[in-house]
Amino acid sequence: IPESGHKYYLQFSTEAYRTGEDAGNCLATVLYPKKKSPPVVSIKCSHTKDQKEIQEEDNRLYQRIRHQSKPITGNNIPDSYGNIEPALEPVWALAVAGSSSIMWEKSTETLGYSLAQVKSVRQWVREDDFTEFDYTVLLHEMPTQEIISCHMRLKWLPGHPLKVKHFCASESHGVDEGSGAESGSAAGPAAEKGANF
């Protein structure tokens, strides 16, 4: 699109992250603006699971987190053999969802990212019903093969959008800009800019 950027039309299928089950099909348009800013995404999906089933899965994950006897902490998830301790699966699942909003913001037509590892995670004790975690995550940048370290603060309660704030740094690029209050979910992140933390 002259003066605006490149627009892509996509049709793709999705699968549940943990089980690999078919999760539905999506149609999307993605506009990569000429100026440096996140892509503009419009997406419509048909889901194979109904909303009630998704809410029940969210509640099971939430209850596992809430019923820990002490705040969750962990390092190197997965470990060097690719294993994730069962007790740390909920924080890994949240890291995947939260880091997707970082990847969405940082991606360009020529750069993409995947979550390589959670270097560290620490749960915050809160007085309300929300769960809150501090993460240091490593993102694998493609095609450069660079590993980007990002600090991520994540807040979640079932039925509410995932709130993510982040700050990333890389050796070759120096310090990258961070986010403000990010709001998103595994189903589709959406950015809301705010102050850095």
C-alpha cells in the first residue's frame, strides 16, 4: 500500500498449545507500517472449543497457581534437556502467553521471535485475587539467531485480559524500548501504551 506499508492476508489453523488439539481456523490481515511500529492486526477465528470449556481450563490453571503453599519461584524453564517440572507448568504457560505480546510488538517483516527459555520467575504475593509474576525470558530472534533478554511483569485473573509490562535488552542492539501496560491474551494480544516500569 503506497505510503503505508505492506499488507498481508492470511488463512491458518490453530492448535491448543499444551495438547496439540485442533483449536480452530483464522482469517487475518496484517499491515506492517513503513514507520517503526507494531504491525496492525485484524483477526477473526472460528474456535472448536466453546467459551465455557476455555474458561474451565483457565480456572484449573489459576487454581493450581493459587493453591501453592508458598510463592512460586523457578529458574531455567525448560532445563537444558528440554524438561519442565510439573509444578512449573502453569508459570511456563503464562510465560508463553505473556511473551507473545512482546514478540508481537517487536516483530517486523524481517524479524520474528520465539520463547527460548524462562531464565527466572518469581511470584508476587497480592492481597487481591490477581496472580502476578516477574519473569526474565530469553527470546530467540530469527533470522539473526540472537538471544534477547527481556524482563516481564505479568498480572492475570481468569476472565480478565493478561496484563504485561516488559523491558528488553540485547548485546548488539543496546537497550530496546520497553512497553507500558500491555493488555493481551493467548488468543490475541492488543497493546495499550503507558509508562515504563
